[in-house]
Amino acid sequence: MRAAIIGGTGFDTLEGIHLRPEKVHTPYGDVLLFQGEEEWEDFFFLPRHGTTHSIPPHRINYRANIKALHQLGVTHVLATLAVGSISAHLPPGSLVVVDQFLDFTQNRESTFFNGGKEGFAHTLMSYPYCSALRQRLVEIGAAMGLKISPRGTYVCTNGPRLETAAEIRMFSILGGDVVGMTGVPEAPLARELGLHYAALAYSINWAAGIESGKEITFLEEGVATLKKSILTLFLQTLKSSGLSSCDCESARLTFHPPEEERA
């Protein structure tokens, strides 16, 4: 299978794997990503914020990124999400295989199917992440001795500003466990195209108002340690075989083709 890692904050580059740059042209714009060499020929790395971490969350071309992977024949995607912790049982440094999201973004292109020449579709989003990849991440993480929460609700805000304490209280009431700025529309776009997509959130701080005076502490040393463990976890997961069945490839329930194709 062809697989990819989408890297977030702290994952602008990957160490230990020989990669060559590749520009992919899509209907939504060009994407610079990296393809592995030798034994990693079927592996791709896409730094979500660009190679110099210069693209803010609300300006990321999510449609182009996911479409580029799809055009390259990628079928399985693992993504990293830097987050702030809302739930008390997930202190900074925690790892969470998210299973749900709450979308509080605005004005982001969130579908490939806007009608017109694109047609439109309805896609199941009850369980937006690949159950098979999520299970494998938890299993391999346990074998590595990593403490990983097997589920959690990810709240996606628009950014680039951080959240207010009142917003975090609201997210907590709604069931949010962690908060970030990039997981949506990435996950639903991947599901629209039938990709097997899972995301691992890693907490770098408390969300606003959770621990007074500590919410803006960026755990640089902790992130460096987490990065090595997460990369090993991802590579072992993508190289493993015998994934259980899932519904990712059948999530798109209906598709209405463009009118000119129906004429």
C-alpha cells in the first residue's frame, strides 16, 4: 500500500528517512511534499504548515493536500495534531488517538463536492476516523510501552489566535478533550475520498484557563521526545499488515454527478 504522514507543529521534517521533494499539481493548487527512497518508495511525508512552518492554520490548502495524496495513490494516512489539553486526565505530554471532532472553524473549504462541475455527495461522518488504523496505533503503541488514550474528542478552532477561557469551558461542556486548529477539514476531506485516515493528538500545553498561568507553556523538550516516539509508532503502523476491516472506502453514501454528465 501507499501511505503518508501529515506532520503538524514539531513535525516539519522527518529524521532517519531519505526523502526527495516532489511537487504535485491538483485542481486546488500545487503541493510540495516528500517521497521516500529505497525501502520507503511508497511512503510520503506532507508538512502541513510547509517546510518552514510558515502557513497558518486558517490558510492551509487542505483540499490540495488531500487531493495530492489521493492522486499519488496513497490509501492510508496518519496525521499528527498538536493540541492543548481540556480534560484533566490528559495533561501535557499525553497522546490521544482521536475518534471524534467538534468543528468550530469558519470559511474553510471543507468539501470536494460543491455542486456544479464537481457534483455533490453525502458522506457518512458518524465515526470520521479509520477504526482499523486507530486500533493498530493503540496496539503498537502499547507494545512500545507508550501510554495512549484510545479515544478522545478533538475540538478544531479557526486560529491563528488561541482560545479564550470561556470558549474552553464551553468546549468542555460539549465533551471536548483536546483543542487544536488543523484537524478539520483535513479528516472529512480524507473521508470524502475514501482514504484510511487516523490522527494522533499530542498535548503541548493546557488549554486556556485550565491551569492558571500555564496555558501558554510550550513544552519544547517534551515535544522533541514525543516526536521520536510518534515517528517510530507511525512507521511501524504503516509497515504492519493485517489491518481489520473498516468502512472508510464506503463512507460516501451518494454522489450526484455534474449536470453536464447527467444530460
